[in-house]
Amino acid sequence: MMNNAVEIAGLTVVRGGRPVLDGLDLAIGGGVTGLLGPSGCGKTTLMRCLVGVQQITSGRLVVLGQDAGSAPLRDRVGYHTQAASVYDDLTVRENLTFFARVRGLDRAAVDRAVTAVDLERHADQVVRNLSGGERSRASLAVALLGDPDLLVLDEPTVGLDPVLRQQLWQLFHRLADAGTAVFVSSHVMDEADRCDRLLLMRDGALIADGSPDEIRARTGSRDIETAFLAIVGGDAA
Amino acid sequence: MNPRVTLAVAARVLSQLRRDHRTLAMLLVLPTLLMTLLWWMFEEAPGAVFDSIGPSLLAIFPFFIMFLVTSVTTLRERSSGTLERLLAMPMGKLDFLFGYALAFGLMAAAQSAIAVGVCVGLLDLDVTGPVWLLMVVAVADAVLGSALGLFVSAFAQTEFQAVQFMPAVIVPQILLCGLFVPRERLPDVLEAISDVLPLSYAVDAMQSLVGSSSTGEAWADLGVIAIFTVAALAFGAATLRRRTA
């Protein structure tokens, strides 16, 4: 357990008097780790905790050996927010160049990020004129800048066509193979099989943890959606 | 503070403005057009009305236009998620604020140069003191408007709410700045209030420069404006939280 990218102990976040995360314990290592669960189950809150923009009620988060959100981590963690966080009135390249300058990265880093999300043809278009999927990829490219050691991606493949989704998952695996810990959330259960390790989440708690095959085998289910239902049903019984 | 990041923010804000032609036009020529309208209104009226109220309005127009544009622009940054993203990066809060202040300060300088140039050159506004100092006051005043706009944007959830700050924050300052009633003739309580409102000092500085060739008073007023600007930026920094609920 020494080389985990993320170690979380007793993480609790209370918002509006309601616990969004309740005493969560979790360690995330290398590879592509998927966080699956319905909308509103706490995925985004957990991700915001990892990048240090979420107020935490109690608990301890260690990311890459440092306290989550501490200054040295801001160069090492790439974060993709659920809504595309780019400037609508700038081109893709201008957006990336700006964020690269904030990070102190060069032009080559911008080009690599544009290529990684396959936006070369749209690089000089203003983001406002792009489709939803293209905007989302532009936003993802910002997270990829500077080859971070940990990528925290909040629903990066939402609304993308299947071909592109497949390309992005291949990219996540390439990055993981190169040593980046990739933590991806999704509410689409059919993406589960693309993860090395799967975390199922519901109502602020983790209800299953394992490889997709393990989770299916444990519940005797053919797909992750059925497995999810079986686990939730088992809890209720 | 990191100059690289501050400059990156300023350059980015300016390139966004470059794309937004309507806002750019509003920033650069609207105060001048309004001053021209004012001059025209009083062209046939007896007495030198334009000379007496022109300086006050030369302080007021840039102040409130910069306030409006800045508060809405920064609010958009807060609500679009780009601010959250920046705060998860190695960006200091002051880098962000000074970047904005620098970009809008440059715009303010251009805006004020045009407005003062037209008023003095074409509309025959009589200025006894040095014209360049009048311009400096106009720029300081516009930067103050930006700084206040940055600050209040923290208290708005939507652009609709941000616009509502204009009547709440700006109009009382316009009423009490000495434009309608000289400040020393206001009821005591209102005079005391006008003493703590920043726009009063901008208008005082303008009036003293137009009326007299000594610059001491204008420099003192400029000092007060600078203090208000720094305070607004400092409070603005305090409202930028890396961690939010």
C-alpha cells in the first residue's frame, strides 16, 4: 500500500446538513480506476475532494504522498470538471495556451494535448462554435496538459459518439500504461468494462470494489448494471 | 504572486475582449459618446454648465462602465467552472485578480485617454490644472470601478444578480458624490457617508483639477482612490476560496 496514488481515510463531507460522503475509506493505485454510480451519489464531490477544491467535514486524503490540494500537487494532478470548463470565446488552442502558461508549460505541451483528444482540425475554432462533444474534449485536453501523475476525470465521455468514446478509453489506458493513475467517473454502466478496477457508488458510500469480472462473478450477473441492482437489492434485503 | 501567471491572465482577458466587439466598443467609446451628449444638451443653455458638471461625469462614466463589465466578466468565470479549474492549478489568487486589474486597467487607460482627449480637445472643457493628471485620475477611477466589480461579483450567483448591484452600489455614490449637491452642503449624516464613498474622491479630484492649477488636492484624492482600490482587491482575494461547499 506504499505506492498508492490516492489514500483516503474516513472522508466525510456534509452539505446542507446532509452527508454527501460518509466516512469513506479508499485507496487508488495505478491503472484506470472507474467510479460508477447514479447521478447525485457523490462522485463529483469525491473528485473535488481529490483535487482540493471541496470543503471537507472530516477525514484524511493523501494524494501522491501529499495532503490533497496542497500547493505542490497543483502541477501534478489533472482535473476535468463535469461541465466543460473552457472559455467559450477563445479558440481551442488559445484556451490550452492560456492554461499552459499558467502551468509554465511550452507550446509542445499544447500540441500534444490537442492531438491526444483528436482536435487538430478544430484547434483554431472558437469553442462556442464547437459541438458539445468537441467542447468536452477541449476541456479534457486542459486536464492532460503537462502529463500529470494523477488524472481526475469527471464524466469525460458523456455525450460522445461511440467511436470517440472508444478512442478516449484507449487514451486513458495508454496514459495509465505510461504511469499515470487515471480515475474516471461515469454514470453509464456500459463503460464499466473498460476499467481495470471498478468502484460502484451509491448514496455517498462505495458498495462494490473489484475488477469488472470479479464484480460480475460475485453477483452471478452478466453485466455491471445487473450486478449493481443485485448488490443494492442484497443491501436492502 | 507570479508575474508569468498574472500576465497570462491579463493577456487572456484582453484576447477575450478582442473577440467581443460590442463590449470593446462600449468600453472604448461609450464614455466619450455620453460626454458628447452631455455637452450637446447644454450647448444652448446660459452659463458654463458643461464646464461645471463635465468633470464630475468624466469621473462617473468610466467608473460605472468598468464596474459593470468587470463584475459580469468575473462572475462568468466563477460560474463557468474555469475559476475552479484555475484554483486547482498553481495559480495564486492575487495573480488572478491582478491579471484582471491589469487587463481592465489598460482598457481604462485607453478609454480615459479618448474621453479626456475629446472633452478637452473638441468640446472645449476648460481645465486649469494639467490635462495629463486629469487622465491619471480618470484611469485610477476606472480601475477602482473594476476592483469594486471584482469584489461584488463574489456576492452574486447569476449575471442577473450582478447587474442588480449597479443600482445598489453605484447609484448612491453618484447621488452623494457632489454632482447634484456640493458635498459640504449635504446634511451632516449624508456628508459623512459621502466621505467614505470612493467615487466622492474621484469627483473631488476632477473638480479640483478643472478649477485650480495646484495639484496637491488631486494627488491626495488619488491616494485615497488607490487605497480603496487596493482594499477592494484585497477583499476580492478574500472572497476567492480554493475550497468551496
